Amino acid sequence: MGRKKISNLNEEFDLKLFAIIARKNFYLLFINITIFLTLSYLYLRYTHPVYISETVLKIGTVNNANAVLNLQNNQFMDAMGSSNQLAGDIELLRSRVMIARVIARMQMNVSYFSQGNVLDNEMYNNSPFSIEYQVQDSSLLDSRFILYFDSQKQFKVSYNWDDQEVSRTGAIGEWNAYPGIRLKVKIINYPIILRQQKKISDAPYYFTINNNESLIEKYFQFVSVLLLNPNAQTIKISFKDNNASKAADFVNRMAEEYDEYDKERKSEGSNKSLGFINETIQSIDNELKISELSLELFKKENKILDPAKNADDVLMHIHTMIDQRVNIQLEMAVLERLEKDILTNDKLENLLPLLAGTYTDALIQNLVEKIQLLEDRKSNLGFMATEDNAAMKSLDLDIDNQRRILIKSMSNAKLSLVEKIKSIDQRITEFEYGFMKLPGKEAEMSRLQRTYEVNQKFYQLLLEKKVEFSITKAGVVTNNIILQKGKIANEPLTPNRRLIIAGSLLLGFIISFLIIFVRYLFYNEITSLDEINQYTDASLLGIIPKYKSEIPVSQLLVDKNPKSAISESFRSVRTNLQFISNEPGAKVIAITSTISGEGKTFVAINLAGVIAFSEKRVMIIDLDMRKPKIHLGFNVENVRGMSTILIGKDSADVCINKSNLKNLDFITAGPIPPNPSELILSKRMNELIDYLKNSYDIVIIDTPPVGIVTDGVEIIQNADYPIYIIRAQYSKRMFIQNLNKLIDENKIKMAVVLNGVEMSRFKYGYGYGYGYGYGYGYGYGYYDDEAKKHMTRWDRFKMRLRGN
């Protein structure tokens, strides 16, 4: 199988690798959830809650014009009229006019607040004090007045006026004059005030005198009127506010105010009719009193109680004509009042009630009914269209035409009524002339009696009409029904505590998952032999597990516990070396890596130890003269070694050190030279190796990392067992390119040892390469001193969280 192309990204999903990365970064989940829960707590703590209250109202719509005219419209016209009226009612409900009426009824001219440690609280309907005011400077409207009570008799108020800070004291229950305003403060519950001032000593209370226009605009934004069911004509009114009680009161008051407005609108015609009747009654009452007084005086002066019997027939005719004249006078008064309303008012609304029961001219009544119908249509259309709308202009034109026709018709009708009155008066005069032939006193008394009766009948007729219209007004009811009253909300609409906490947990989990996934995507550290096998053709010698605890420097461990897992893994590598070359004679093992910190020195020392256990003489050479470590592993001085041997200063025998382990010797790197490359590539290096091979079965060379320098490539090329060390979860995937370069360009048959494997995450397994490789599933580990030296405190903390 060919090599897989090395990439910095993980192109295939590896569940095992993803689980490893997730475990290593599990602390991120804890940190992210903690952060988001903290942020959600701060948001909930410092955000004003917003409550919502809703009421459901069933609108009752009646077409009054059709009811009066007894018109039978088709179903389409009925549906259109009902729809238009319902739309108009919705626009009326959410209009600023209706909001202004609600605010006026709720008496929200002053808003009271108590200061809190974090949030302020509006004391709606439960303020422990009240304010009366007389504003002299309108710029103080919507300003904040800070209040502090020194005692039950004195308070202190502070506010800004004309860019100046005003701070004054005042007497409780009395008017106090201040710049731009006069205030009277009354205490309602002093113990509550004391508790608040004990909790918040600086500015415990404040109040604002609201600008009505600003308040209307503010609440207009939070009122919502929605159509629930057009067939049932039900609508939902909702209102949002920081105070739950105020929100409930507002929607309930709005429903009640709409019902009251509907009553006013329906009884407006009766009110106008009653006004006309009251004015007429007042004038007739004066005439009645005068005629009554004249009759009584005449009776007293002339001592006459009844008219003569022979005048009965004449009086009967005169009374009949008087009745006719009274009815005509009433019609004339109605026409004059109707004409006055038409000439003085732009809107011709509620004219029809003026004619009800008092006027019989069919032409004028039909014209009034037409105008009333047009005005109703214009009123309904006004909720949905502006004055510039074509339909509105068309209605205005029709109303003006009908107005001109009505005025002309009333003028003609008045002339006709005047002629009728003249005719009746003429006939009455004729009867009176004949009546005057009767005895003078009786005739005069009859005349006075007739005048009195005329005024009395007219007066009684007006009183009857007044009673009728009063009953009509009292009986005005609306068809609106409140199906659901607004309730005080127990939980705020926003912020939603449960949703925010759940969202914080979910967001913390999602972000943690995304971070882990991104780290997995860009994770290019080698974790297993299988991964190495995908990218290189090198033999796989085996794996070295992590040591069970940290060690300060690379040192010999296999002699401490020969039966441990790590000793067994090195014996496995020793066995696998036989599959590379099993020819007799001394062998050279060259060990290298890509960079420092991958554990080549550790592997060299312990591999030498297990080979020495097999009764073979082993020599370790520290050829990494730039960064020597062998002397640290064996705890000896580094005063002489390879550098002094290669320059000819010391002989090899002098530099050989004996270890505590039988058959294991070593040569340190010696003092760091300025030219290690020239020394490694010198002829003396080859001579030294040949000399050592005569005395030792195995010569292990700890070469410099090939990823940093190429000094040791020639040594590796000439070695019998060239070994490349890769450290799990430390060495980058791109490091394998250096390994492949040694194989392809230098034609070296490299073998790989995977060091520092966390065996608890992998199963027991075998693998074949050029040689034979397998590993054991033990849960131990170690940390190379080079890697340990670069660990930060944060890395140590993460390591503890992961349980390593």
C-alpha cells in the first residue's frame, strides 16, 4: 500500500483520536460553561425585567344608518362594512388618542421609584409617599427629583434646573417653593421609608413628573392590538412594562376605556337632541309663566272664572287651529336647529336624532339620512385612510352636494311653514273677530286662556320629548364583551431565566465542542503506530509507554523494576531488532529524532540497559554535542568525552565510564565544541566506532536531531540499526517527512519507535513493518526533561484536570 499524503488537517474522522482530544480538552467545557453561566447571571442580575399582560375583547359592530333606514344590503356589503368597522376599531384602540385617555384615567402624572443596589424599582400604586406639584418651568418635566426624608416633618429634594444642581429642604404636608416648581410631599408609610433609607442611604427615592406627550409616545411603543378571529370579531390587547401590576391595569383600563368611548359615541345624538330641547324649554317656560300670570291677573281684576257657554263652538275651532299651529311651530324649530347645526359644524354627524318623532317631511328626512350614512362611511374609512385618499375626497364631495340640497330644501320648507302659520293666524283672527262680538270681558279672558294653553301644550310636548331622549340615552349599551381580563404576570417576558440558563449551558457545550472539533481538525500530532504506518514505509519496532511519574532527566529505569511494563516494552524493541539484522558480530545502533524532547536519549539509555541484561557488552556514545544529556542520565561530570576524543586530546579508554549496570559503559559528549559538525564527520569518528566494536557487542550512538542539523546523517547511514524516535502526542505529523527523506534520499532502512504512548487509551495489538513490531497495553508514562522544561503553569493545570 502506498504512503498517504501528509496533511496538516485531519481529512478523515477518527473517533479514537477525537475521544483523545476531547478528553485532553475536557476542561474547556467546564471553563466555557462557567463563563456563560456567569454572563447569564450578570445579565439576569443587571437587566430590568419586562412583563406582559393581555386582555381579549369581543367587538360588537352595529350599522346604525342601516338600522334607521331599514335597508336590506346584500351579504357582500354587510361583510365589507363589518370588516371596515372592525379595522377602524383596531386602529382606534392602538391610537395615541386612546392611550391618552387611558393615561388620564390611571393618573400617571407622577412616577415613583426606589433605588436598589443593582436595579431601580417603580413603586406603582404602593409608594410610601405622595407628591403634589405646580410646575412653573416645563423643562423640569421628565426630570429626576431625588428625595430623602430627614424626619417625619422634613425632607430634602435635589434636582437639576437650568444646568445647576438644586438641593433644598422642605416641610412635610406643606407647599414648598423651589426654582421652577412648587411641591407638597405627604408621607403615607414612614416605616417603609426608614427601611429603604437604611438599605440605601444615598438617594433612596426619586420621582419624575411626566410629560404627557412623552408618556404617550413611550407607551405607544409597548401597546399591541392584534386581530385574533375576524369571524368572531375578537382582538387581543397586550402591553409590556417593567412593572407587572401596571401592565395588567393598563390593558384592563384600555378595554374599559374603549367601551366607555363606544358609549359616548353612540349617545352623542341623544345628547345633541337633549341640548336642543333644553334650550327650547327654557324660552317656552318664560312665555308660559307670562301668559299664566296675565290670565290670573285678568280673572282677579274682573272676577271671571269661566268663559261664556255660547263661545264653546268658536273656541273649539280656535283650539283645533291652535294645535295645528303648535305642530307647525315645532317643525319650524326643528328646521332652524337643523339649519344651525349644518351651517356651524363641518362634520354633519348625529343629525338624524333631531328629526326623530318631531318631523314628518319625507324629503328632508331622506336627505338627512343620506348625509348621516355618508358621514358614517367617512368615519370608518378615516381609521384606515388619510384625508388625501381618493375615497375620502369622493365622500367629502357627496356630503357637500347633499348639504347644499338639504339647505335649499329646508329653506323652501321654512317658507311653506311660514305660509301655513300665516293662513292659520288669519283664520284664527277671523274666528276671534266673530268671537269679539261676545261680551268683551269673556272674549278677553278666552284670548288670555288660549295663549296660556298654547304655551302649556308646547311646553308639555317638549317635556315628553326630553323624557324620551333621556330614556334613550340611559339605555345606550355597547355590544363589546371582555372575554379575558389582563392578569398580573408571575414571570417576566424578558429576560427568560430558564431559557437564558439553558441557552448558556447549550452555548457553552456548543462552543466547547466547536473548539474541540477545530483542534481535532488541525490536530497534527502523532498518536499511534497505525498513523505512522499510513505515512511512511519505515519498519515499526514498537512502542514505549509513558512512565508512571515524572522524571527530572532521561535516566536508566529498566534496572529499577525489570518486570515493569516499560522494561517489557524495551525488551520487545530489543527482540524486534533481530528481524532487521541477525548476522553475527558487533552492531551499531544509531538513534535520532526530529527535534529535541522526543526521548531519543531516554530510549538510548534504557535500550542499552535491556541489551546489557542479555549478557552483551554495550557502549553508549553521546554524539549530541550541542545539547548533551547522557552524563545527566548517569549523574557524572562532562569534563571529557567525544569532543576531546575527536580533537585528539584524550584517548577513548580514558573517556569510557562504567555504569552501575554490568556490561554497560558510556562515553559522554564532553565539553561543547564550536565545530561539532566537523568533528562528527571527521575520520577519527569512524576509527573510534571501529575501535569500540572490537571491545563491545553493541555500540549505541545518541545522534543529534536530524530535523535541526544533519551532522548525524552519515552515522545513521552506516549504522546496522538506524532507529527514529517519534513521541506520541508531541511529535508533529509533518516530522514524518524527515523520516521519509532519510529513507528516500539517503537510502536508509529506518526503524521507528513510538515513545511516550498513553497505553490506557489503546488496545493490545501487533503490527508488521520491515521488521516485527508490537506493543503492550500498560497504563504508565514518563515525561522527557526537555518537554517538561517548556511546560507552563497552565499546561500543568490542564494536565491535572485531565488526570494525568
